[in-house]
Amino acid sequence: MTSITRIFYYLYRLFNTIKFLGILNTLKIFYFSKLSKSKVMDINLFNNRFYFRPQIDNGSYNRLTKSQYIVKSSLNHPIEYVIDAGSNIGSQAIRLINLNPKLKKIICIEPDTDSSKLCTKNLSSYNAIVYNKALSNFSNINLRIQKTINSEMSEIIEDNNNIIQSNNFHNIKTISLNDIIKNEELPKIDFFK
């Protein structure tokens, strides 16, 4: 019974993705990304190129094939200012932007340098600001982070004994929410992810 349920769920995701993203994008997400040896692939998402790393960003681009929460404005309470902390490559930011036409500014914070670069590239057509920093209660603190193996996530390392590979870490500065609000002159925050 579990196998049948999984098959139906897979088919549901497949047909839903075809409906919303088209056949070519669906093939790229479900099949070509699994076989790809390239470092970066792209799909057409909301009439813009959306770039992802097939082996690393599996969670980010696979989210596009699943039902998810929808955060939309209302007439009385428009969503105009958003902060996306831990934005990865920008897939959720793009969804928020396209679901909320009155959005004035979205601030994305991503500590991983490679993910932050892709996020910047993916959001270049939008009114988005990307900080390659780690969100903290204090600004300008130096952190050393490393990517976890085969994952889009990073972790803070306290000492050099925990480094997995010598080329797998980098230093990053922190930024506080207060400094983001001041730097970007945000009159309010309607949604914080």
C-alpha cells in the first residue's frame, strides 16, 4: 500500500509541476538534474532564469514540485517589506515576490558565499538586496562556516579541529536585524522568514 501511495504522490508532483512550470522545466527538475555533471543548471521560473546546482541544491529546486505554504497580501494588509533569512539560492524569495505584487523590497541574508552568489544572480531582475552575511544579534562578528558534505546547508565551526576539508570553509561577518533595518531604511517588516 505504501508503494502505491508513493507512486500516486510522485505522479501528482510530476503533473502539478508540468502544469505550473511546463514540460521542459519538469524534465530538467525530475530527470536531467539527476544525470547532470554540470555545476549549474537553469530553468525558466516566472519568466526569468533560475539557476541551481543539481547535486547541491536538490532541496531548493525540488521544493518547486511540492505543495507549499502561500503567503499573499490582502487589500487591507499588503506585504511590502520582507526579510528572508537563510535565503539559500532565492527560490522562496522568488515565490514571495511573484505572489505579492505590492512588494517594495525583499532583503535576503545568506551566509554561504556560493549560495549567496546564486541568490544574487537569481534575484537580479527583482527589487531584492542580498547580504552575504550571517544574521545575528550583533553586527561585524567574524564567523568561520563550512558546508556540510553533499548539502546546501552550512554550519558554524568553533575550532579548526572540526574542519572537514581545508577548502570547505570560509569566514563571514554577521549582521544584526537592527542594522539591516537602518541600512535599508525599512519603515516596517511585513513578513520575516
